[in-house]
Amino acid sequence: MPRLIPDARPQRVLAASNFVYTVGNGLYLTAGVLYFTQAARLPADQVGLGLGVAGLVALALGVTVGHLADRYGARGVYAVTLGVQALATAGFVLADAFWSFLLAVCAAAGARTAGTAARSPLIRHYGGDRPQEFRAYLRAVTNVGISLGAVLAGWVVQVGTVTAYQLMVLGNAAAFVVAAAVVVLLPPVAPLPGVDGPRWAALRDRPYLLITGLDGIMAVQFKVLTVGIPLWLVGATTAPHWLISGTILTSTFMVVACQVRASRSIDSPVAGGRAYRRAGVAFLVSCSLISLTAGIPGWAAAVLFLTAAVVHTAGELWYSAAGFEVSFALAPRHATGQYLGVFGLGAGLADALGPGLLIGLCITWGRPGWYVLGAMFAVTGLAAPLAVRRAERRRDARSARTGPAENVPAA
């Protein structure tokens, strides 16, 4: 059984900061859009446009801030991103027009993406012999924190007053401040010296970019449970609506219970490539099961939805573990922040474009769209092992030129 609390103090500090941060994030993810439409009284189309623009703006910051973390120390840079996110989130209470809303959400989204990249060198430095496994542990903590935040947000939505929504936003900002204060308790991480070569090496590493693209395509799977199933369940099936929460809770429980265990067996890039392939097959099966829920009795649809959620989450466990492994193991230690910032570009694009893709394929087109979506995941998973082997050859060649100390795999 995985330990509930890590033995090493730096790991406990990072986990505590992550937990507080994700409780605040759970508040926003659950009721953030409702705050802007119900409390700030912004039109839904403006909110959607602003969030889309913010997602695209944030993409560019991950690589840049990750590079700063590599060069100037990850602890301080990560704490600054949390502080900026707190200020931007608090600014939501002043967003009473489109342009002030756009400024606030762009700043918050940019700081969030930048923080993910800046935190990566801390995870690699303090993660022990297997930072990928510690990253999996943090993902389990994330799901616990977001679930707690979602419960608190449920109370806010139930009350429904402007004051309740504003308290939610300020509570979110306060969580980021506390998370930053906890991070400062970490011992500083001295940046590793760079090596000769281009400054933005990650953007020139074509095999790594290819894996980033494949990972980004598969990252669309995160929107299946949060966008695809809710819209399909309500519009195309007779299944009870409580299953929208039921499928998400099923997935959350599985991630909390199984993510660390799933990551332990994926201990090399080659194993990561195989895990991507298994994930693609699981997503194909789950999408096919979802497509079958239309036109059948509600109880049968409920069984298929829950089965699809279990199969899909199994694929998500493999997908996430594969991403943890290859993103760290194929990145040189002295440029962890920059490389992990690049790796985040794929998921960022999936976050921005995934909902529209799912709605176009699966909701507008209907049942055939689910099969096309599943096939996209399966083909991407089949391509991943080949891309990983190519990236490994480049890593080995780079290590031969610069010396093994500059590019020691994380495993």
C-alpha cells in the first residue's frame, strides 16, 4: 500500500502545499464559470471567449517560466507564480466588464501554467529515486483536494448569493497565498549549470516535441468525463442525471486509490510507451460503451456509463503514469523546468480545444463521433512507443556528447 504521508520532509511540504492549492482549485473548477455568469453578470459567450483566450495566452508562459526556474531557482519562482495567481484570482471580484475579466483570467491562467512548469524541478529534486512516483502521489493528493473544494463549492452554488460567490473567490485566492507560504519552507534548490547548446533546447528537441503532441492528443480524454458524458447523458439518453456526479466520483476514487500503484510498474520510457498504447485501447473501449447508451432503458444506460467510467479511468491511470515517466526521464536535469514547460503545451492545447472537439464530434454528430474519438485515442497510443524510442535515441546521443551527469534519467 502506498504511504499516506511521505517520509521525507521536503516531500511532505510539497504535498501540503499541493493539497491547499488544489482545495482552492476545486472551488474554482466547480463554480468559477457560475461566478462570472451569476455573480459578475457577464454573458456566457463572453465568459467562454475570455477563458479560451486565457488558455492560449497561458501556453507561452510555461516554457519561459520553466526556463527561469532552471536558471534562478525553482522554489522562489514557483512561490512567485502562486502569489501572482492569488492576486489575479482576488481580482475576479472587481471584474464587472469583459476587459477587466479578460485581464484577470489571463493573469490567473498564465500563473497557473507557469507554476506547473516551475514546480517540476522541485519534484525532480525532492522526489527521491523515483520522482515520477512522487508526481503520481501528488496527483492523488490533487484529486482529494479538488474533491473537498468541489464540496465547498456545492454549498456556494446552493446558497447562490453574490456574497457567497465572492467569498468563494477570496477563499480560492487565500488558498494560493497559504500554498506559497508553505512552499517557502522548502530548502532552496540551487540551479544546475547549463551546457553548451541552444538556449531553448526543448523547443528544438523534435522527438520530445512529437511525444508532447501525442500526449496532448490523448489529453483530450480528460474532457470525456467533464464535458462529453454530461452533455451526452442529458441530451441523448434516459439515464438518471445523478450519474454525471457518479462517474466523476468513481474516477476520482480510482485515481486516489490506484495512481501511485499504477505508476510503480512504469519505470522506464519504454514502459511508458507501452502504457500509452494500453491507455489508447482503454479509451477506445470506453468511448464505444458510451455510444451504446443512447436508445436503451435508463438502468442499462446507467450500467454502461459506470462501466465506461471504470474502463476510462483505468486508461487515465496508464496515460498519466506514462506522461510522468517520459516527461521526466527524457528531459535533461539542468533544463527540467523548460522541458516540462514544453511538455505542458500539449495538455494546454487539449484543455483549450478539447471541449469544442468533443461537442462537435460526439454531441453534434452523435454516436459515430464517439467511435471516431476512440479511434483517435487508440491510433495515438499505437504511435507513442515508436516516438518514445526515437526520443530515447536522441537522449542517449546527447548524453554521449555532454557527459552522463548532465542527462541522468530520473529513474
